[in-house]
Amino acid sequence: AAEVKPAAAEVKPGAGKHIVLLAGDEEYRSEEALPALGRILQRQGFKCNVCFSAEEDGSINPDKGDSLTNPAALDSADAIIMLLRFRRWNEETLARFDAAVKRGIPVIALRTSTHAFAGIPAESAYAAWNWNKDGGWGKKVLGESWVSHWGRHKHEATRGVVEAANAGHAILSGVKDVFGTTDVYEAAPPADATVLMRGQVLAGMTPDSPPLETLKATKDKVEQGINDPMMPIAWTRVVKNEAGGENKIFCTTMGAATDITNEGLRRMIVNAVHWGLGTEAPAEMDLSLPEGYEPTTYGFKGYRKDLKVADHELGR
């Protein structure tokens, strides 16, 4: 009889790759969104660690802008997913982040990461990262800093519209019906960016809300239709870093904990990880949200007071 060989063990696409997710913003509940994204990525074999802003006792506190738990995870990161806002980490933590980027790893940046740093002291080697210093780290690396709420905050939601010229991009594979209740940010990424999706400002907060029709002036005082042209909400860049290498960058101005209830957005973020790492995104992916995921609505001082870092440790 022919020998029956045991089936080869499935090799998952993320095997051997370490993703570090940096959660640290006061408004959009990164402390809920990033653990959920980490759990989704773990299904594909990625090792995932989430780092938080937290108190000494392990209570997650997004308002603690000088805190990042487990910064040593950055030393072995193969990719970074970040949702940061106005962080002012200590010099050692900033140096670890800087070293990770200089290794040439991909960066997947969500929502307020365009203005990730603020209040870094003038004497720091990283003072130029502050968002209000010529756009800071966000402008230099991601291609944009904080500009303005283009849609009316908490009143005008976002519908994602694929950029037709780049519809075949790998990050957009299988992506459809992107919607989020966060508003469109004003953004003007540089000419070297590849725009993947634009944000249609809606006259309401539901997926079936019609597009808003009004005029609005940009930061350069140019009046235009609020959706003509629509603002970019997702783009890629490849940027040279100070160590002489290159980083593949994906930035989306969506990404609140409520936004990622949208499967199209989750797929785009997961696809971006694979694009950044050069791995093959599976044709069939389990993108379902972790059991019991009920995100808190975005807003300042609205974070859950009962969350502990230990509740979200994913590095197992």
C-alpha cells in the first residue's frame, strides 16, 4: 500500500513576524481598537504586542501622554501599527521608536498619528517631531500633519471612495463599503504619495446619509466644494529614512475604535500590513471582530476606567 504521509503543517503568512501596535490617543479609543486589530492579525500567525499609555498600576490612561508600556517591544518590531496623538515620551522610548523606524520597517498609521507628538522638550534630540514644528514627524514621515476637521466633527460621517486610478492596488483588494462615523480630516499628502481612497463628507451619521453639498475653504483659503475634490483619507508612500534605508508607509485618517467595526476598513488595514511586509494577504481572511467587541464612542475623557494593560496582552 502506498505510504500515507502526514499533511504538512499550515504555514501562516504572518509566521515569524512581530507587529507592535502603539495605542496612545485621548479621543478615538486606540486602547480598544488596537487590541482588536492585534487579535485579528494573530489569526494569521503574526506575533502581536500592544503598547499603551498607562498608570504605574497598569490602568490604561490615554491622557498620560508621557507613557508607553513595554517600549522594548519596539526593538524586535517587524512592523508598527500606530494610533497616537500628542505623545511626549521620554528620551529612551523616543530613541527606541526612532531606531525601529530607521531599521526600515513598515509603518501603518491611523487617524491622529499625523500629529503623534507634542510637548517633547526643546533640548530633546526629537524636538523636531512635535506636530507644530513644521508639521513634525507626521508631515515628514506620513506626509501630513494636523490641519483641520474637514467634515463637521460628530455630525458629518465619512464614506470611503476608492481612487479609480489606483483601484488595483494590493491594499484595496477586497475592500468595499468603507464607512466611519468620524469626520474627514483636511489632508494634502505630497506628490510622492499614492492616494488609495478619498473621503466623501456625508450630511449625517449613517451609511445611507447623502453626500454633503456645500462650499468650504481649505487652510490655504481656497474655496471648493466640500466633496469636489474629496480629501484623501488613505495613501501610501515610500520614504527614505536617516539611516539610508526606506520605509513603506500607509496612512489613513480613519481608525477610531468605532470605525473599525467596518469590515472594509479592517481589510484595508490588514492588507496594508501585508503590503508593508511583502507577505501575501490570504484570499480568505477571518476579519471578524473579537467576541464581545463593543467600542466606546469617541470623545475626550470618554475612555473606560476599568481597562488594564494585562487584559490586552497579546504576546502569547
